[in-house]
Amino acid sequence: MARTTFQGPVRSLAGFYQQGPATVVNLANGTNTVTLDVATYAGKTIRTNDATLVITLPSINTTANPTTSGPGQDPNTVNNVGTSYTFVVETTASTWALKTDGTDKFIGSMMMVDTDSSGAVTAFAPASSNDVINFNGTTTGGIAGSTVTVTVLAANKYMVTGVALASGSVVTPFADA
């Protein structure tokens, strides 16, 4: 089925759900680097099975629809505010990175569960300059089962939430490129 566009609010009394193989994207071992695009990856669960994966998020675009697009919102808009990307680490990371274009930064927080210290939990928030999340499979997280969700919130702001499984003396996974 092709894309369907609605004008105005949509209401469902029983909710919406996604289903089927197209709702999950697999970044298999050997991929190493990938730059995401909205049409292929937004709103999907992205399985990562590469310990040395580097993922670049789409640049945030807050451009308004042109006045020539007619009534309502343009279904071909390049504005990507509100799009989300959910990552599930299935192969423990060694040098796994999730990064922005350098202009866009992370806000929000991530919980770290220390798997070798009785499940001790620590939370980290990015600094205002942070545009990279690094997993190393130990202190910065990325043990299989870690999850990260990023959502375009506004110009230059990706909101991040997640739970990273880590070991050792955990440290922040957030960094500058």
C-alpha cells in the first residue's frame, strides 16, 4: 500500500499498531557505517548486529511547508520534526557509535545498568555540545540488549532515551565528535 496522508487530526478509539516484517530493519554484521534517512528508518525498530557499527542520524530539518503546497500539510515535506529511531543492540558493541551531523545535539538521558554489580543503575545526561553516543561493550554500555530511542524534537535537538547495559565502572556514553 502506498503512503496515505490525512489532513486534520486522526482519532482511533482502539489505538494504532505496526505489524509485519517491514516494521523492523536489520543492520547486519559487516554494515559498519550507515547514514539513516527518514523514509527507510523513521518509526521502525532498528536491530544492530555489528560490534563496530557507526550510525549517522538524518540532519534535522525544521523547514516550514511552502505556501504553494495548498491546504493542510504537504505530504512530501522535508520537515522531520517528530520522527523517531529506535535501536536495539543485539551483538555486543566494541566501537559502536550513534552520531548526528555535528550541528544537531542530544538532550535527554540514558540509564546505564551495570550488569556485573547487582544491577546498579546510573543515569547520564548529555552536555550541551554532545553529538555522539559511544558504546564499547563495557564501561559506556552496548552489551546485547541495550536500547536507544532518539526523536527529532526541534531545530538542532535530538531527544534521547534509553537503557544501556554496561559492566565495570560505568561512564557516560555521550561525547563530542
